[in-house]
Amino acid sequence: MHQISKIKGFTDLIWPEVSKYTYMEDTARAVFSAYGYREIRVPVLEKTELFARSIGEETDIVQKEMFTFPDRKGRLLTLRPEATAGVARAYLDNTMYSREQTTKVFTFGPMFRYERPQKGRQRQFHQVNAELFGTHSPQADAELIAMLWRYLHQLGLTNLELHLNSLGCPQCRPEFSRRLQEFLATQPTQDLCPDCQRRQHTNPLRILDCKVPGCQKSAEQAPKIGDHLCAQCQVHFDSVQKVLQACSIPYVLNSRLVRGLDYYQRTTFEVISRDIGAQSAVAGGGRYDGLVQQLGGPACPGIGFACGMERLALLMDYPPESGPDFYLAVLDPTALDQGQILALGLREQRFQGEVSFEAKGPKSQLRLANKLKARFCLLLGAEELKNKTIVVKDMQSGDQRTWPQSDLPAALGFNS
RNA sequence: GUGGGUGUAGCUCAGGAGGUAGAGCACUUGGUUGUGGCCCAAGUGGUCGCGUGUUCAAGUCACGUCACCCACCCCA
């Protein structure tokens, strides 16, 4: 019989790797709740239309990266490729906008994109996500970015770069796109890659972050969106930067930072690591003031970010190495039951440890205790069973002595 | 979707120009050591990813196929 293997791009998270994920989640809860964010959990499966309408019909994500299939009644469903659309939908479905002026939520969980797997990229991957609805204030942009920065710092990550840009708004961006197209028209067409020759007409902003050398050269000389923001966008962007500076959050302006989801406007940002291979963006986000309305809700601004947990995991040194408090080594089969009873008592006192399920000689038992990095090895043989004692050995110093079983917790060097 | 790389023991990998599978680590047992760590000895463990072909003979050559990895692309 052949084994059934996992499907491409889907991975099992096993220990110790999985402990990084619980740590990221626990840390997110701790940090985000200090900023007033509450947890939200939304479905993994949504109507395809939700993503088509929010992320953008023409984006790569919608065009070729979604897991989409009909349900038993022929309705098109899609495994979420990102979290914001679903959270925005939930915000509307639950009329959360009517409960309070601003709503702060965070979530985490699996996302799905049909891409070729590589380092830092899986078909099922995980994100930590935060969204803030209901305010236009640039202070909110800065607070959200500061929270993200704080979170990454709390995870012990350094050597990260925060890239910042403004994409303008529906007032000023069309004008900039037109100027960009005009500029591109003056460039020799063959300098652009085939993709960009198409984008030139459909989505010219995307050319700015194309990595093909010819396109980069053109992009360098191209007009910058920062020079073409409308007055309100300029004021907004300046304010965001002012707060970030005041909070001592280091960032670099990157006029070529263009996000691949259509709903972003004004502030956008990305956190980059140079230490994890080609997929270097560990977090990204921005303002999406038009999104809620686009989904059929009231005009309601919003801003949010997502962190790629797989990519953060590549940077994390976790869990710290540590062994159990004790290993209870049973030397004689007749003592197996008593071993369990004694371990139960220790565990009730919050000591952490293992009991052997089978009796073995002292030599192999001590080898095992050593391998487990247990602090104490407790040896229980036929003689100890009879005398109601147990041998306690400190694995580090090698010291050992015989203790009454009734007083075992004290033997591990703790009082109560 | 497009490139490139890799698939041999539980793990990391050797196997020059085809001749019936190797090392280190790990594991088991024993010796030594004050009952563990160091050292020594023995032992368990492999349809060489899968299939077809060439050949007297294929881990080794050819073709195909699958899987994984890295990169493009895209993004977190």
C-alpha cells in the first residue's frame, strides 16, 4: 500500500516549529489588546465575489492565485487569499459600524493562494492581521504602524526595514496615472517587459515595482507619486510621518512601493527582511478608505496590515531550549503503577516531567534522562517501592539521595 | 504558468569511466567509568523516489513520471 501524502504547498506544523506560531499568536493578543484591539474570527471560505470586488478583478491574486470551486449547488466559493476582505464583510454583516465610532479588530489563521511554493511561500500560509475601521485620522495610520513595529520588536526581530509610501486618493491618483502613462509613451516600448507593456494600459502603477531591469530603469526616471499628491493627501502623509518620527520609528520612503491589491489608497507600508530569501516582505498593509463602501456598506475609512507568519518564523529563534523538571525512571515492572501515582502528585504541584512507560535498567534510564535534559532523574526500583522511598538524582551535579515518597516535591528543591 | 537543482539507512550525505549497497550521527545491546554525558565493541535498519528501455549486468546510462527545494512571477 502506498502512503497518502500531503498536497503541494500545504504543510504540517509540528513541534518545535508549531510553538513559534502559538508564540506569535499569544504575543499578538498581548500587544494588540494594549492598543484596544479585539479578536475576531471569520470564515475561511467566502463567496468568490467578495474577493473579486475587494482585491480587484484585474489583480494577480484574483486572476490566477485563488482556490476557487463550486459548492454542491454550483455557487462559486473561494478559500480566502487574505483576511481584510472577510473582516470588512463581517464588519458590515454585523453592523459593527453602528456600535462604536472606531472599530479595532485582529485575527490570525490560514490563507490560501495557488502559487508555486518556495522559501517563505506556501499555498496554505498564515497571517496575523489587524484592521482599524472608522477614522480618517493620520494619527490612526501612525498608531497602527507603531503597533506593528512594536509587535515585531516584541517577537525579538531586529534588522527589519519599514518602507512607507502614499498612493494618493481617487482625486489625485487618476491624474498621476495619466502622467505616468504619458511618460511611458515617451519611452521605447521594447524596454518594458511583456507584462508591463500590458500593465501600461491597465494598471500603470504596477510598473513601478517591476523587477525586470528595463522596467526598473524606466521606473527610476518616471514621475513619482509623492510629487503629485493632492493637498489633502500630502497633508495626511506628512502628518503620518511626523508622528512616526516623534515615536522614533525608523522608516524609509519608497516611492516605488505599490501594493498588489486595488483597495489601497493613501498610506501604504511594507516591512522587509533581507535575511529570508526572495520573499522578503514579512508584513504589509495600508489605508483602504473605499473598501467598505465598495462592498455595499456606508462610506467608512479603514486601515490595516497583515504579517506573514511563515516568514516571521524564518527569523525567529524559538522555542528556547529547556528540559523537563524531572524524569521518573522506573527500574522494575512492579513499580510502574507507583511511578504514575508519584508523577501525578508532582504534576499537581506544577512540576513538569515524564514517567517511563516501561521498566528498564538504570543505565539506559539515566541515558534517557540525560537526553531529555531533565533537571532531576527519579529512580524507582523494587527496593524503593518496598521502602516507600525514591532515589533523587540531580542530573547536573550528579548528587543523589534517597527521599521518602511522601515528601517528593520538596526533593526537587522547591517549597510548595 | 516558466526556469534551474535534488531524490541512496530515522537524519546528513559518500558512492571517480556500469559488476550484486557505504560512512558519520541516531537507535539497541554489551564493556569501561562511582548508575547517564567521554571512550571501546557488536548489532538493528535500505524495493538506491517510481516506471520503461539499453546491457550478460543499472544506484551508476537514456527516456518518461512523481515529489521536494530554490528562483522568476506574485505577495505576507
